[in-house]
Amino acid sequence: MMIAPVLIALLGIPIAAAALLALIPGHRAGALGNIAASGATLVAALVLAAGERDAGTLFFVDDLNAWLVVLTAFVGFTTSLYSAGYIGHEARHRPLEPWQLRFYHAMFQGFMAAMLLALTANNIGLMWVAVEGATLTTALMVSLYRTKAGIEAAWKYFILCGVGIALALFGTILIYLAAQTAQFHGLAAMAWTELQLRAPNFDAAILNIAFVFVLVGYGTKVGLVPLHAWLPDAHAEGPTPISAVLSGQLLNVALYAVLRFKMLLAANDQAMAPGPLMVAMGLLSLLVAGATLYRRRDVRRLFSYSSVEHMGLMTLAFGLGGPIANFAGLLHMAMHALTKSAIFFAVGSMAQSRGSQEISALAGATISHPALGWGFVAAVLAIAGLPPFGIFAAEFMLVTSAIERAPWVGAAIVAGLLLAFGGLIRHLQTVAFAPVPDGAQAIRVAPPLSLYTHLALVLAAGIWLPPPVVAWLRQIAGLLG
């Protein structure tokens, strides 16, 4: 099967949909168009993943990006399903103009196109452009309501991530410079497939400097401490579906970029080991985010810090490297994307029901909205790392690998996980089981189908992974080194 037609569909559908949805009036037609485009993109992603691996000058497909393309397209589709009801409620209860609804749906598809372009680009410059495009689209969506807090959050997001992406650009330029020292010129010197083959001949000193800039630059988008300050505001002020795609898609794509550059250093025997830097930043993120969970009052800010914690765990896993830790990191990427987006589906519906996203205002959710409240409880237990959910399996593999190779790292991971677990359970007790506040609104909202779909997948992955999926992840773990 030729790669070009499938890639044209994968990237062309969201681009065309963004242009069309910018013109469609009415939130119902826009929501249906958004769902249809996201569903078609998911079909294209599945066809791409099932096909042959191939590479061209600008685009390529291997096991690593195929895994993330499917995950990104799936979360985009389920979020578009949730978004239809969410935006419909917002259109009825908030002063949103028709142009804002058109803008939202168009930017949703623009964001999807940018994410998929970043994952399939075989050119380090094109990938950088795509990640910057994702920054612009999500910054605009964060400020959708045009409130003072929303505009401030979007501005902070744009400035901090703009600085980060500028540092990533400098790191990208240094990679190209390293290729020049090996007499490697032209467009091919920016292609991942060619860089990976010739990396052993690159100047190790330039590679080392480049990776530091890349880790700090793209690490800002990953949300690693101390580069995470934009994340809580972006989660708290924009529409809830944007929180779902930020945690379920954007953070993974930024980490994917770091992993690609890490593979170049791993191929050069003279370059520094990138693992210790990644382990240090990942462990710092885990511990700081875990401690920060205790004093949150806004439920979406709470789970934004949970995202920082889990991205730290993934970075730490890939920093350790090896077959088990890499497998754990890959599984964790999928499980976190599914679970965290499920949490935001539940949180968004509860906040709409109560008219507030303050934790104290959401108390008694299992009493006032049993189906929604208990779904939220299951999702929080899953993200907290309890069995039999898939995140427990990923964290268990990471801890066992760390204890075997670096016991002090394993002990620090366990301490961080326990710290974060305590913070999450503390707030879960309030939201799920505390008495319903006096005078609380009781707007009935249907529990999102996407919430239970994600929970079912995370539960199934924790109990049994299909052999083809295990083989796929093992293959990718081998690619990562």
C-alpha cells in the first residue's frame, strides 16, 4: 500500500474540515461536522498504522509515530463526540457569539492537523512548524470566552511556550549544523530517517548542546518542572474539551519530539547519555507536582498538575531506557491520554451541572449525579495508579525496572507516587462523597459516552493486552534503544 494517499487523507481531512467549519453556521451543524471529520481522520489513522512502513523526503511512518497517530486520532474523535454536547450546553448558557462557535470547531480541526503533521513529518523543521501551529491553535481556543482570566491564560501560554519553542528551534538548527560537520547537506540533512543513519558521524559536542536546548524547549510543551507554569492556567480557563486534548494529545506529541532527538544521541558513541537529564527532570516533575496537588481548589487545575506528574513519569521511563522501561513509557502514554481525557469529560459535565469548577462546589457528585460521579471516581482511581487499570501496569513495570538498575531512583518514584496518590484521594473524597452544598444547582447532564469508552479501554489494558499490541510496543521499545 502506498503511503502517500493515506497521508493525504490523514492530513487533508482536518485541514479541509477546518476551512469548512469556519463557514458553517449553527453549533449543531458545526458539532456534527467536527465529529464526521474526526471519525474520518481516525479511519485514515487506522489504515496508516495497518499498512506498510515507508519514508519520503518530508513524511515517514514507523512503528513509533504510527502508535501515536492512532492514539491522537482516537482521542480527537472521542473528544469531538463529547464536545458536541459540551459546546451545545455552553451555547445555551453562556454569551457565545455564532462566530465563536465556528471558530472553536475550525480551531479544533486545525489543532488535529498540526498534531498529526508533527507526528508524521520526516523533516525536523517541518515538525517544529507543526508543533508551533498546535501552540497557536490551542492558545486561541484557551481564550475562546474572551474573559480577562482566559485572555491572561492564553497570553501566558503563548509567551512561555513561545520561548520554549524558540529554544527548540535553536536546538533544531544545531542538529543541522552537526550534520554539516559530517559533510551531510541539503534537505536530506533534516530528515529523521537520514539523520538516524548518519548520527554516528556527527560532532558529539554539537549534539550534546543541541539536545539540552531541545529538552528545555520541547520540555516546556511537555509540561516538565520548572517549565510547566502555563499548563494550569490553560487547563482552567479554556473549554473543557481543550483540556482533554492538551493532556491527551499535545503533551504526548511534545514528548515524541524529545524522543526523536534522544535517538540521535543514542546512535553516537561519543555523545553524552541523554538519560540522566531526562531522569532528573522527570523525577523533579513527579515530586513537585505530587506535592502541589494538596492545595488545589480548582478541579481542572488539580488535574493539570496531575498531568505534570504523569509526563514526568514518562520522561523518567524513557530516560532510564531499556526494553522494560521503554515499554512502560509507551504504555503510560496511551493510558494517561485515555484516562486524563476521561477525567476532563467527567469534570466538564459536573462543572456545567453545578455552574462552578471549584472542588468544594462539586461535592457530593455520586449523590446528585450517580452515573457521572461514579465514572469520575473510577477515572481518578485509574489515574492514581490503582489496579486493575492500565496505568498501574505501566507504573509497576517502571518501578521494577528502576529498582533493578538504580534502586534510589526506584525509591524516589515510589515516594512520588505515594505523595500524588494522597493528594488525589484527598480531593476525590470531597468531590465524590462529601455532602452536596446547600443551594447547589442540580442541572441534569447525561454522563458522556466517551468517558466510559475510555475507562473500558484502560481497564481492559490493565487486565489483558492483545498479543499484537504487545508485539507492537516491544518493537517500538527496541527502536528507542
